[in-house]
Amino acid sequence: MKSVGRASRILTVIAAVAATIGIPASPSTAFPALPTSQEPTAYLVADAGTGAVLAAKNEHVAMLPASTIKILTALAVLERLPIATDVPVSALAAAQPAMKISMTEGSVWPLDQALHSMLIVSANDAAYALAERASGSIDKFAVDAQATAISLGMKDTTFKDPAGLDDRQSFGGGSRTSAYDLAVAARNALAVPEISTVVSKLRYEFTDPNGVGRELLNHNKGFLSAYPGATGMKTGFTQAAGRTLITTATRNGRTLIAVVMGTWDDSGWASFLLDQGFATANPATGTRLPDVKISTADSRLGALSGLPAAFGITAPVQPARTVRVTPTTLAKANRSETSRSNNRSTSVAKNSAAAKSVATQPSENAGGRINIRNIFLIVLVVLIALFFMRRRAVKKQRARRLARQRALALARRRRMIDVVEKPDVTSTMRALPTSDRHPATSRRSTGKDRQRSTAGR
């Protein structure tokens, strides 16, 4: 008995020491405890690699998403614009309510800075500016983003406002989506480095187009800094929607997605769902998220740039950036141009033949470039023209043949000629008898008359 009591005391001391130094429990041996806070109205946790849904509640109920819809906004923008694009700020974008980055009307932002502002501090003005740049207007972007949602396999989304606003100032009264659809958007966003890298940052510093230094602190910093293996993704809050949250985390090479909607304890429940997911093996059967289908403008340009030049594909042309011209920059540009001119003259003097061959390349590319596509179009046009010319000739030949047949039929009815049909219109003509009687009848009658005349004589 004494030994048993001594052993129990030793185990108690070990447990106390472990609790003091903070040894974490193994996920495989300790299942997470259910939070005592407000349960979310809807949630979903899924494996990002396989798409398997591990736990869910009301996952297909369309709800107000608040700023979590900006993940879909980012996907729709990058599907249509390269990351090197410039984004002008309209009066509508600059007038959006906080949270905002205070973009000024008429300024031109790099898309990368606007994207960081929208995803890290949930800037509504940046969301509107990006949407207008991608589609030309907010109402057109709503149609385009809805098309993107459908192409990704989202089932419950009605996209309206690119910033997630849902008050009187929002476009169309705000968007509606489900926990399932937000998980689909998050899974595709993880496959886009321009998004997954941004949402994982705790802090981002840059100088805006007006020369103002900015330091952005991620609204999701509580989850990113506290949860082991956290990698993103997006917070959201409005009075009507409450708190919404999309989170992602990676442990031992396995990445999970958790979506929480309709609870004030969004981080607590997201952490619980992720813990529960990491403690659960992937099921062999059950609901799965659609495969990743996003195709960004940069990925498509990268694929096209690798094609042979014979197909008429050249390296993608990056959009020009707005540059402020000052006396200093102008002088630097002149000096740089003078230096390049001197170097070019020296190079031409050393190797004139090579310079001539290089000089001919732009003229070949600048003119009507001959490639397989152009040759195919030319051949197609020629074949179509030949087809119609042949069809016209056949019609004319048929009309001539029908005219001959009608003329011959008329002649037969009048008993004017023997039935003779010549194959060509150039056949020789013969004189027709003046009598309307058949020639054979005429010959017979002539013989009888001759006999009668002889007999009379």
C-alpha cells in the first residue's frame, strides 16, 4: 500500500511539473474539449489537400459573410488582372466607409498594395477600387464574381458587394454565402500565392502612391500569433452579420480549413474545429469540397509565354506604371539614354553584321506577323470563296441546261424539228421547214401526189 501511495504521489508531482512548464497534449491522444461560448450558427472544417469535410453544421445556409467575402473578391480580381496592374481610385471607391485605407480619388495604386490593404486590414475602398479596375464597374464585377463562384463549385453564393458591406450604403444589399462556399473559396485561395502569402503576414509596410508610409497590422493577428501552425485567412464583422472567420493551419504537412459564422467567439470555435480536425483521420467516404479550379491571369500568361514563337506567342507585356516626372528624374533619364546611345554605337562598330540582324527582328514582329493561325485563316477564306464561285457556276450551268430543255420541249410541241438534243449550245443550226406538218408526213404525201399527177397525165 505504501508503494502504491508513493507512486501516486510521484505521478501527481510529474503532472504538476508538466503543467508548470506547459507541455502540450498530443492531438492523437487528447481530443479537444468543447468550448462553452456561443456556438456558431454555421461552421465547417475540411482538409485542404483532399477536400474531405470533417465536421459541419448548417454548412449550406446562405448568410451574410461580412468581409470574408473579400477572399472571393480577390480570386475574381486575380482571375482577370495580372499582379503588375495599376489600380486607379474612383470617387466611389474613395467614398467607402471604414474600415478603409484612405485612398484618395484620382490616385493610382499598384494592385499588390491594394490587395494587401484589402486582405490584411479589410480596406473597403481597396475592395471597390479593385472591383472597378477588374470589370469597369461594381455592377459588372458582381456579375463576373458570381461567374467565378459558379466556376469554382460554390453552390449557395449570391455575390453583390465586393467589400462585404450589407447596410444601406452597400451594393445590392450585400452578398450572401454559406460556410461551405467560403471553404471552397479558401481552398482555391491557398493555391494562389498572391493571396496565401498575403493572408499569412502579421504586418506589412509600404509607401503608398502619395508618398505616405503605411504599416498594416493584420486583423487576424490573434489567431495567427496564438494558434500553432496558423497560416491565415480572413476576418469579417458587420452589425447584421456578426463575426465571421475563415482560418487555415498546417501541422505535419496537413492543412485544414475552418469556417465559422455567427458567433462572438469566432477564434475560439475556429481553434476548436481545427484541433478536432487534426485529431480526426480523413474519411474514405463522405462530402468533399470541389477540386481547385482557379486560373489566375498570371498563371495563364506564364503558360502562354512558354509556347513556341511559331504560334505567335510572345512574352507577356507588363502594364506600364505611372511615373512622376521631375527635373531630377528627367536628368537621370537623359544621362541614361546618352549612355545607352554610346554603348549602342560602340557595339555597332564592333559587329555591324550582328547589329543588322538584330535590327531586322523588330520590323518582322511589328508588321503583319505570319504564323500558323494567320495562314489557316487565309486558306479558309480562299476555300470559302472557291466554294461560292463553284456554286455560282453550277447554278449558271443548270440554268442553261433548263433553258435548252424548255426550248426543245416547245419545238416538239410545235412539230417543227426532229427530237435531237445536242450536248452543247454551240451545235450547228439547220433550216427548219416552213410547213407545220411533220417532214415524214410531208414526204409520204408528196409521193402520193406525184403518183396522182402521173396517173392524170
